[in-house]
Amino acid sequence: MSMTTDGFALLRGASVGALSALVTAAAHAFGGGMPPSGAAMVLLAVVSAAIGYATAAAPTPVAPRAQLLMILTAAQSVGHLLLTVVDGHHHGPLITQQMFAAHAVAILVGALAIRGAEHGIRRAVTSLREALPMLVALVVDDNRIAPPLPVYRIPGSPRLLDLSGCGNRGPPVRTA
């Protein structure tokens, strides 16, 4: 399998990590489970961050869509298992049909959101590449219409710091 370089690996990793935690908790609650406790959310955030880091560090294969779906499926599975073990949900070790459907929809929604963000950023970068040369041509103009402004110089010492004691700085002179 040949690997390609991908400039969106960091974006994909951060998106997978953030979306995995949010969408797993939401899918678990919509699937009939209880909302996760604070401890479960902390563990879910840590696990999702690790999955996001692994996604960013992994080389991207020729088919990034398939890899993204596999990573999101693994993240949903690990998240479901973590929420089930930590909070002791009522459905036991087996997953119900409603829970399975909620996690499957979460995988698809997450994949669509991440691919949409990548596509949007690609279009924005392409537009910037096309617009920047035109902006540079407008901003940098060697043929100025107005004459250059005159420069006024204050006579004085050419040194940066004049310690001669000359000048009008200080308290007013007292006349008695």
C-alpha cells in the first residue's frame, strides 16, 4: 500500500479527537444510555485525544475515506465500551439495536463533517492562492502618483542617547 503526504493530517487528527468525544457521548445518550458522568467524560476525552493524535501521526493511505471510517468506527467502539464500563449502563455487555443505530449514525455524521471541513479548507486555500497575486499587484505599486512626503529633521545630536545635559526637559526654573 503506497502512502501519500497529507497536509490535513493535523486537522483530521484534531477533528477526530474532538468529534469522537462529543458524538460518542451524544450517540450513547440517544441510543438509550444514561448521560455520561464527569469521570466518564474525562476518560472519554483522554481516549479521544489519544485516538486523534494517532490519527494525525498515522500515514495516510491512498484511500483516506476508508481509513477515516475505520478510525471513527474504532473510536465509537472504544467510547461505547468505556462509557459502558465506567458508568455501568443498564444494557449490559451486548449493544441494543437503538444504541447500534445511534453509533452508526454518529460515525457517518462525523465522517461527513470531517471530510466537509477538509474540502472547505482546500477550496479556501485554493481561492487564496488565486487571489493573493492580484492583491500583491494592487498593494505594491512602484508608480506612485503623489510625490514623496518631505522629511523634517530636528537638529541635534546624531547619537541615539544624548547624555550631554542639553535640552528643555526637567522641572521649571524657579525665579525668586
